[in-house]
Amino acid sequence: MTSWSVFIIVCLMIYVSDTQMKVSMADLVDDTCRQTPNNVLCVETLRADPGSTGADVRGLAIIIIDKINEKGLATVEQINNLLASTIDPKRMDALRSCLRYYNNGVLGLDVIAAKQALDKGNPILATQLMNDAAGNARNCEDRVSTLEGGSPLTSSNTIVIELSFIAAAIARLVK
């Protein structure tokens, strides 16, 4: 066998191995997301993150939790912008409540502690914390939805709630 033949065989083996790995990782994302309450959002979120390619189930949960953190920070920025532009005391009170739900709950405890729980092998606690994150975002939405004109945070709160339920479902799958 010539050196070119060996080279071609090795390249083909690497290509096939890489392709099989990508297929099995794609299957893991699909299989995992099918077990969540929002398969479409789960798949979209995970496929958008290059880290999902080599991730195990725990890693997929961490990716979703990181996305919750990102969306939570954006929601806090949105709340701060709304606070800066309002003079209505009821609206200000409701928005300040939302800041507490996000800063003390979603971002201050739930996201951080859920990642730590997964790192320490406690997926049950991570599941509970992600359900708590959904509850905190829901509490914010409930608080501002009663305001005249409705909630300016519905889309932001909804994405945090949906991602939190997805993360909880994936954390339950961690062995």
C-alpha cells in the first residue's frame, strides 16, 4: 500500500468518525428536546450554541441555563429602562418588584445555584431551582400585567419562563 492510499484511508476514517459523532450529538439534542415542554424552542436554542455539539445531557442543561441568564439580564435592562421613563407610582412599584424577582430570584439565586447543583451531581435541586426561576418570572409578569396598558415585559418574561421549564426538564434527565 502506498503512502497516498494510507493517507486517503485515514482521511476517510476521520471524516466518517466526525460525521457519526455529529449525527449522534444531533440525535442527543433531538432526543433530549423531545422530552421537554417546548421541543421547538429547545432545539432552536441548543442548535444556536456551538457548545451543544459535544455536550452531554448535563452540558445541554447548562447551555439552556446560560441562555436563561442572558435573557434575564436583558429583562433587567428592559425593566431599568422602563423605570427611568415612568413617573406613575403604581408602575414604578410593579417594576421594582420585577427587579427583585429577577435580581434576587432568577439571576441572584436560581441560575447560579442550578449550575452549581448540576456541577455537584444534584439534578433534583437543579430541577427545583429552574422551576423556581419560572415562578419568579411568572410572578413578575403577574405583577405588571395588572397595570393600565398591560405588561410591557410579557415577551421577556415568557422566554425566561419557557427556557426555565426546558432547563428543569433536561435537568431531570441528568443521571
